[in-house]
Amino acid sequence: MNLIWLLLRASRIQVAIAILTGLISGGTSARLIALINSAISGNYTQDLATQFPILALVVLVSSIVSQVLLIKLSQNAVYKLRLGLSDGILYSPLRHLEELGASKLLATLTEDVSTLSSTVYAIPFICVDIAVIVGCLGYMLWLSGTVFAFTIGFLMMGVGSVQILIGRADYFLKLARGEQDNLFQHFRAITDGVKELKLNATRRQDFFTEDLQVSAAKSRNQNSAALFTYSVSTGWGNLLFFILIGLLLFTVPQFISIAPSVLSAYVLTLTYMMLPMQSILDKLQQLARASVALEKIHTMGLSLAAQTENNQFILHPITHNWNKLELEEVTHTYRSEKEDSKFTLGPINLTFNQGEVVFIVGGNGSGKSSLAKLITGLYTPESGKIRLNNKLITDDNREWYRQHFSVVFSDYYLFERITGLDSKLAKTQASEYLRELQLDSKVEIKDNKLSTTSLSQGQRKRLALLAAYLENRPIYLFDEWASDQDPIFREIFYKQIIMNLKQRGKTVIVISHDDHFFAVADRIIKLDYGKIEYDKSNRVYG
């Protein structure tokens, strides 16, 4: 039913037209069966010979029209679903996405959407098959009400027994889909943690046997159980058809008087119905997978919708000439799975001025990256206030506030398309920095796109720096940018790029452990377990 509602939400009118043409196809198919039965019974006339090709053409045209409409509807519905889910992720708070986990998001975006996209095409064919079955049942009712009552009663009991098996198979499918999230998590561990796994043979073996292999085996067993149950239901459904035909041929005539012509018509019609019934049974397992996937997508969508941010397009221009950015009593708390375990950043009281270079230092786990996300508006403070030029930052203007920052995080993502290259000066600067960063022989920028991103980690980070530099935002934040650069490029970063940004009136916030370059900073802020240990000014460190 969820899949039907998916189509109805796309276009009720087109669904109605598709159903109507499908019913025409089914009714015409039943009429063709009646003509064939009449011809077999010896009632051949010229009128029947004329009707036959016309009806066959109507069946062809109406079924094609119904399928084309439903195919377009189903693919458009999946298209909207995919974009809606992606939009929900983009407009959901970062902290909520981190709590959901990348594995679940990827499983929904790839596995569930792909399953739905590859399966929903079966709906049009099922609709036409149902229309044919309805038409055949109508013809059998016209032939004999008594025999039809027996037939429909038997079919209802048969459908009920098949439905019990299908329900059992659906249960295994849901279990298998739940295990898919765990598998995606293990697959990410392989790709993201391959270096650590290669360096520790014991860890690698434990991960493979205790985590990946166990999860893969559960997924295999649950999928196998579902497919086996579906196979049994399909075989049982086919057997029931033969039992029904046998009862009509050998048992029912002993209790009910049936004309041979009616009996042959029933057998012929039931035989014709076996093909669409077999088709429906074969597609039920695909629809069950699609239904489970749609349920997962719906659940994810509700979770994202419940946390949607007010990310409206920028209503005001970016403030390039500003005086101060203030964090007043700002706090943010991480809670672990244990209720009594939490880490609180803050309360933080900081002021950043235009044109200054500020270093944020501290040990691992001191809260530096979390503070960066609070400063840039990616995290919403649980308490406290953030002001830019005395303007209070709220949910209504947080999107506008974020546009003041260009950031390269330690876990950055490098996009192929670069923004900010609309002017000739920007393109000249891009070429100069490619040469300065020794990337001009490896990368070109054409139509605002990088020719390649298949580079080393250090080179990719230099490209991320270039992209951020060209955005020309008022405030720049670099999170451990120089951690994997050689001495030459560290020198370029600290003494040329940062100084160039400062001369242009930009505020530069740098998270760093490079104490050799602390003299570059106008201020140094040190964090210790979520608290500010000190905030030293006048470019003094010691």
C-alpha cells in the first residue's frame, strides 16, 4: 500500500487514467477469451473474426498506455523521493546527522533508494495483470454464478494461505534490511580504516571474523530464508491453480450441473489467468523489498524532518566590513550512550576582531574542532549567544551567518567545482596559487572545475585550501591544515597565505599544533577539556 500511495502522491489524475486503461485492457482480454471459447465451441461467425483483431489491438494499446503512464509516474516518484531525502540531509543540523551516523545515511541513500528505483517498475505490470485477472473473473461470473462462487471461495482461501507465507518472508526481509546498516558500517571500516587494519594483523582478523563475517552471514541467512519462503509461496500458488482446475473438472460436476461449454470456458479462462497470477507472485518479493526500503526511507525522512533547520536562502548580503564576532557563555554538550557520560564545551566567552590571526591550541579531545563548528554556525549552542556586529544569531539568520566563513576542516571534502572564479582577477589568482602550491603541472581549472582530484592527501588538501581562499569570505578557519604538509608548504601556509589574508582584512582562525609558527598569531587561545585555559594577545607565546 505504501508504494501505491507513493504513486498517488505523484499524480492522482495520471494514476486514475492508468487504472482506467488497465481495466479496459483487462476487460478486453476477458472478451477475447470469450471469443476464443465461442470459436472453440463451434460458434464461429464472420462477426467474431472481425472483432478479434480489433480487440487484440485495443488490448495492446490500452496496456501500453497504462504501463507508460505508470512507469513515468513511478520513476518520477522515485526521483522526487531521492531529491527529498537528499534535501532533508542537507537541511538537517550537523549534530543530528552525526548522531544518525554516515552508515545509516549511506545505506538509505544507496541501498534503499536503489532498491526502490529498480523495483518500482514492476508496479505498472502488476496493475495490468490485476486488470486482466479482474476481467477474467468478470467473464467467469457471467458464465455461471454458482461455479463462480465456488471458484472465488477457493481462490480466497488460496490467497490467504499464500499471504501467510509472504508475511513470513517479509519478516525475514526486514531483518535482512536491519542488518544492512551494520554491513555498511563494516564496509566503511574497510575503506576508512584499511591502513590500521593492515598494520595490526590481530585486529584485522578479529574484525573480519567477529564483525564482518558475522554480519554478512546474518544478512545471507535472512535473505535466503526470505527467498526460500517466497519460492514456496510461488510453488504453492501454482499447485492451488491445478487443484482448482482438477476440482472443476472432476468434483464440482458431480454436485452441480455444468454445461460442457461452460466448463471448458472456465478451464480456458483459468489457464489464461495463470500467467498474470504467476507474474504477480514472482514480483511480490521485489515489491516486498521495495516496501521495506520505502519504510526505511520514510523513517529516515521523518527523523530528518523533525530536525530541519531554517536554511532559507541568504536574504541579506554578506558583511565584509565588520567589527567583532562575539561568543557569550556558549556551551555545547556531547552525550554518550551512557546517560552519566558526557563532555561539555564551555561556557565559552570569546571575541574575534576583523583582520586578526587567532590560533586555537590544545590537546586531543580538548574541544577545538567542536569550538570551530560552534564558531562557524554548524553547531547550535545549547546555551549562550553568538553575535556578529551586535546582531544576535538565531535560527532565522544562522544560514546567513554561515556564509561569512571559508573553512578547511581536518576531515574536509574536496569538491570538483570551485566557486568564486567569476572574475578575471580570481582566475589569475587561482593560476598563481596553483603554481605556488606546485600543483600547476597536475591540475587545471576549466569551466570552474578541477581537471582531477586523484592526488595525494597533501596535494588534495592544498586544493581544498585554494578553493577556500578563492571564496573570498570575511573569516577563514583552518583545522590542522598543515598537519600532513612538508616543511616547504607549511612555510608557505603560515608566512604567505595567512599573512596575505590578513593584509586583505580577513580574520584567520587556525587550529594548530605547529608551535614553530605561533609567532604568526596575534592571539593564541588554549583549550583544556572544553574550557579556555588562556587567551594570550600581543603575539606573545610562552
